[in-house]
Amino acid sequence: MQFKLERIEDKVEFFEAMDLKRLEKIIDEQIENNKALMLQVHAVQHQVTLDAATGKRLYTAVVHFKAKL
């Protein structure tokens, strides 16, 4: 059996929450987790939509992490 270790170069993660404060907390926690993998935030995209079922706002974000050079 052969082990092959490869470094993660890019990682894209998706997040959603019912309020902006919770979304920020979730993203901050994941940024800290990804620091252990030597990844840093490269780009963030966010959007607010209405949840069709509840009629409330739904906050979503996509965070692109890249390896630290």
C-alpha cells in the first residue's frame, strides 16, 4: 500500500443562514478551520433571497479558499 499526500490548492465552500450575524459566525469558524490546512480566503460572494416556504430572508455565501504561498 502506498500513501500519497497532496496539498489542497483550492477549496470552495457554500454557506447559508437565516440571519446575517449567524452567516458571518459560520464563515469565521470555517476560516479558522481552514487555517490549519494553510488555506486563506481568496474571494467571497454573497446573496440575499427570500425563502419560498417561510417568506423570510435567506443569506447565502460562497467562499473560495486558496493555498497560502
